[in-house]
Amino acid sequence: MSYKNFPMVPKVLFGRGSFNQINDVLAPKRLSINSPFIFLIDDVFKGNTWLLSRIALAYDDRVIFISANEEPKTSQVDNIVEDIILKSKERPSAIIGIGGGTLLDLAKAVSIMLTNDGEAKDYQGWDLVKNPAIYHVGIPTISGTGAEVSRTTVLTGPDRKLGINSDYTPFDQVILDSELTKDVPKDQWFFTGMDCYVHCIESLTGTYLNAFSETYGNMALNLCKEIFSENNLSEVDAQEKLMMASWHGGMSIAYSQVGIAHAMSYGLSYLLGIKHGIGNCIVFDYLEDYYPEGVSLFKKMKSEHNIILPKGLCADLSDREFDIMIDVAMSLEPLWENALGKYWKKTITREKLKALYQKM
Ligand code: NAD
Ligand code: ZN
């Protein structure tokens, strides 16, 4: 047995309004006047002076607005990297990602690809990155994915949806300011928040569970219950706590693994472009055989918050399309092994997965 030796985010700034300190955090990191800070910002903040006016741009610093309507692609990472190289006199001093999981993952991937040759797709997998990334900062504006703390950046490439998992992927600095999440639309708050809830359930019921993952998982799960089920927190408290739940949920899966909802949701996302948070919810809703308690509370929270999930997504799919989704889901072997143990192939068949997808 060999134990994982994994990195964690070395510096964290936490607190309501802590985003105000962004310029102080960055200043000592400037390598030269020709080496810019590049801010990758969710384009939902375009024209938002409340946020943007606090970023002091100097010299060749740039803001690049990016839409989070679609999940990050390897080709998109390559294009951003090329644009940065073409327009910068020197290699950037820092890449700063401001947004949800989409922007955080893009910032991580861009910072890696600025110091590593080839294309982003070449690094999808485990421990393929050779050179340390550029100093990179993550500033979440929506809570739940755990992307702010994780060792991966999930990308859709030409052949697969798979993360760049490496010791160089985690952020060098994270700023957790829950005030930045105040305008997240209700449905999106639920979907991304449920990503955290599902991380906890999948980690805590998995065969890979250990004391490290369990303590973080329990902490995050209790916070999720307070936020989504007990409903007696002030708005500010709920935002602060969800930010910490996301962090702890991410820590929990760092040393265990996710499970069936994630495996099947990757299939939906690959074929139909369904985003991670809502995709997990769509799948999880049908997993009562595997996660009875978790799904029952999920259904309760869903109805308490009047969330309506889309239905009939797979109604008109061809057999070939079902096969694509099933292939993607089943290729994620560690997720199944975590959920069901070493002999998962005895319980999970293609027919079973097809029957589940047909319900969605
Ligand atoms: P997201 O980044 O996709 O954003 C969802 C929506 O919320 C977008 O429309 C965005 O514009 C909007 N939004 C974000 N912040 C807002 C704010 N403050 N006010 C108003 N609107 C706001 O959402 P997400 O669920 O955080 O991220 C999903 C992505 O994260 C997927 O690409 C998934 O693959 C990835 N992910 C990564 C990891 C990891 O460990 N790296 C883990 C889980 C998920
Ligand atoms: Zn997730």
C-alpha cells in the first residue's frame, strides 16, 4: 500500500470583503513591469464596477472576460494561452481566475500551459505536467465545486472529459470572500451547492473512505444540511458557510473519490453538454438504490427550494448515443470502485446504466 502525498493550497485569505486586499496580495508577485497580471473573469461581471473597480491594473496587466455558459475545453485553454503569449512582452507574473468552477479551472489550466509545451489535451490524466505552473490565484464567486481547493482542472478535450491532475494544478493563493457570491441566481446556487452535497455523500459512503476524508466530509455535509435543509441561517451566514462547505467537500474527495452520480453526469455532459452541477442533480435524483439516505434528503431539499429539474433529456437518443454516454461513465473506473468496491463490474452492467439514463 502506498499512500497519496498530495499538495494543498498554501495561502488562503478568508473573510467577507477580503477581495479588497487583492492588490496587496498580488503586488509582491510582480516579476517585472513587462510581466503582466492576467485576470480571467467570468463575463457575468462585465461592467460590474462593484467588483472590477477594486482591481488596480498597471503596466500591461489585462482583464480577459470569459463566458461560463459552456464548460472549459482544451482548445479554449490553448487559444487563451496563445493570446497571452502573443500580447505579453514577458511571461505573466500571475494568472488570476475570478468566477465559478469554469473560470477557476481555466485559470489553473492556463497557468500550467504557459510553462509546459504542447497542447492542453496532452496533459489530461494523472501527473503528466512536467514544469511548475505560473503563480495562480483562485477567487470563487459561487460555492460548491471545490475547484478552489482541488488538484485537478476538468477539461473537455477532443477525445474525453478528463482533468489535468497534478501537483502543479492547485492554486498558490485563494481568496474566499463570500460577498462575491451574493448575486448568484437561486437555481444556480442550488445546482452548484448540490455538487458539494453530492461530493460529501459519494465520499462518505465510498469504499475509499478514511479518517482524513471522513472528517472533512462530515463537516461539509453538516454545513450543507444547515444551509439547504434547516433554512434558519441569515443570507450572509449561509453564503459564508457554503463557501466553507465547498472547501471541505473538496478536501474530502482529495483523499477519497466521487462516485456514481459523477460518473454518469460526465456521460451527460460529454454527449449533451449538460453542466456539472445540474447534471449531478439530474442523475442523483435517480440513484436511490445506491445512496438511499442521500437521495431522500436531496429530494426533500429540491422540493423545499422549488427546484424543477429538466426531464426527458434522453428521450430521443439513439442506441449509439446511449453507448457513448455509457462508455464515458464506465471508463471512470475509480469512481465506480469507490462507490461499489473492487468487483463493481458484477453489479453494474451496460443495461442497468442504459435503463437509468432512459429515465432522465
Ligand atoms: P460555473 O462557473 O459554470 O458558473 C455557473 C453560472 O453561474 C454561470 O452562468 C456563471 O456566469 C454564474 N455565476 C458565477 N458566479 C456568479 C455570481 N457571483 N453572480 C451571478 N452569476 C454567477 O459554475 P460552477 O458550478 O461553479 O462550475 C462548474 C464547473 O466546475 C464545471 O466545468 C466542472 O467541470 C468544474 N468542476 C471542477 C472541479 C475541480 O475540482 N476542478 C470540481 C467540480 C466541478
Ligand atoms: Zn462535482
